[in-house]
Amino acid sequence: MTTRCGFVALVGSPNAGKSTLLNRIAGAKLSIVSPKAQTTRFRTLGIVVRNNAQIILVDLPGIFKPRRRLDRAMVNAAWTGSQDADLTLLLIDAKAGLRDDVREIIGKLAGSGKRVWLVLNKTDLVGAEELLPLTKDVSSLISVEYVFMLSARSGDGVDDLMDHLARELPEGPYLYPEDDLTDLPDRLLAAELVREQIFMQTHEEIPYQATVETESFKERPDGSVRVEVTIYVSRPGHKAILIGEGGHKIKSIGARARMELQGLLERTCHLFLNVKERAGWDEEKARLRAIGLEE
Ligand SMILES: Nc1nc2c(ncn2[C@@H]2O[C@H](COP(=O)(O)OP(=O)(O)OP(=O)(O)O)[C@@H](O)[C@H]2O)c(=O)[nH]1
Ligand SMILES: [Mg+2]
């Protein structure tokens, strides 16, 4: 029996819906999602087998103009992820259209010589009549092998993309055991779920000025896990906001993250959050390495 296997990179602007699509295809929440831009900070794999093909999706940070060391490491991870993949899915938010930042990404992708498939996402938000002109505009800037129009949120059109991937990936043996779903370790997952709640429950620069690390992750004899997580913030004012009056904000972040973690690990979790001020963490190599970002 011939099998196929390959890496498929998700490339696009922040907020295009890359992580939502990864989760939809994998059928599990592997990568955190929020309405805010620049949610994803590092590469996460979503692995799925379909029609004798192992599709290894690579969720990546969105591409934007970097200012901090953290930003540079994120954008660098995105381009490296695309370079290393067999195929790149160029994801565009159809509602936002062909913005300047999208044009810039297309320009760079076009020069990379990689196989590119165009994916217009969020079709639930736009009329069908807007999709054709957008496809034409993109096609005038870059040559793409296929065009898909889908909604990662509703799942509409996603099966067709998966069928094409299963058919078109290079022939070869599976690179991961058949029931592997991701390469994300549980301790990183715990930190990410806390960070997701920071993105959901705080505003303005706070989510961007926070990083989350799991300090300890211990299985207990009763089958539950005890997880200690540190949230680093850059400023004293941010610490106060994250904790909230009477600790209500941090409690709410912890409660929600714990629920999500329990759902994914399918066991009882005891989650302890600690907020520390650490000015300049976003320029610190060790903090970036802790979330798997190397320059
Ligand atoms: N209406 C609609 N919303 C979507 C769709 N796909 C994603 N979204 C929403 O768009 C927002 C961003 O989604 P993400 O999956 O986090 O986007 P991303 O491309 O991973 O963003 P970064 O990690 O910041 O690069 C979230 O609020 C999603 O719920 C879609 O098909 N339709
Ligand atoms: Mg993302």
C-alpha cells in the first residue's frame, strides 16, 4: 500500500484563522485561539491520517512587522516553518481582504519557490461574490496550485482541502506514530491554556506583555496532576490588573484554564498560578527558549 506524508505550513497575517483551521482539521484543540492578533507564538504540529496519508499541519505565528526580540523570534519561526514544509497554505481572512501586510507576505512567499495553495478563510462572513475578485487579485501576485474557500470556524469546505492534501502530499512512510495528534508536551499545553485566558480576559497591551511558563507538572498517585505555572509581566501595573481586585481576575483565568486543561488531559488538574514582574522578559533569550523560540 502506498502511503503519503508531508508537512503543511499555515502561513498568513495574525488573526487569519490559522490556529482555528489546525484545530478543526486535527479535531482537537491543540493551538490556542483568540480574537486578538498575534496569539500564536511558536510552531505547533497537528497530525492527522486521512486516506493513507499522514498530514502534518504546522501552525505558525502570524507574520507582522516585528519590534521586540520576541516578535522577531515569532516571525522568524513562521518563515522557517514555511521553508521547512513540503507545502504552504497561504491563509487569508476573506473579510479583511488583500491588505498591505498580506501583499507583503505574498511577495516574500512568491520568491521562495515553495508550493503554495491559497485558502480564503472566514467565508461565513462574506458574500460569495467577493471571493472570486479576491482570488483573482491574489493570483495576479503569486502562482498558487489550488484555491480553497472555507470557514475554519464552521468547518464548511474543510473536507475538500483535506482530501486534496491526502492526494497531493509526497509519497513516503508516516513520520509519526499513527495515533500521535501533536508534538506539544502537556506542560507547554498547560502554559498555553493559561496564556489563552490572558488573551481572552485582559486587554490592550497586557496579553502582549505577558509570558507563561510551567514550573512543575506532577502526576499524583490518585491520577490527578498538579501544575504550577508562572506568569511573567513587564510592569508592576500589569501585575495588579492580572491579579484583579481581591484576586478575582487571576482566579477567573485559573478557573477557566483549569477546566480546559482537564478536558484535554481527561483527568483532574490542580492548577496554581503565580504572577511575577520581570521587566524586559520579551528581550530575554531564556524566556523565549522556554516557549521553544530560538533565534
Ligand atoms: N467568522 C469566522 N471567524 C473565524 C474563522 N476562523 C477563525 N476565526 C476567528 O478569527 C480569530 C482569530 O483566529 P485564530 O485561529 O486565533 O487566528 P490565527 O491566524 O491563528 O492568529 P495568530 O495566532 O494571531 O497569528 C478568532 O476569533 C477565531 O474564532 C472563520 O472561519 N469564521
Ligand atoms: Mg494562531
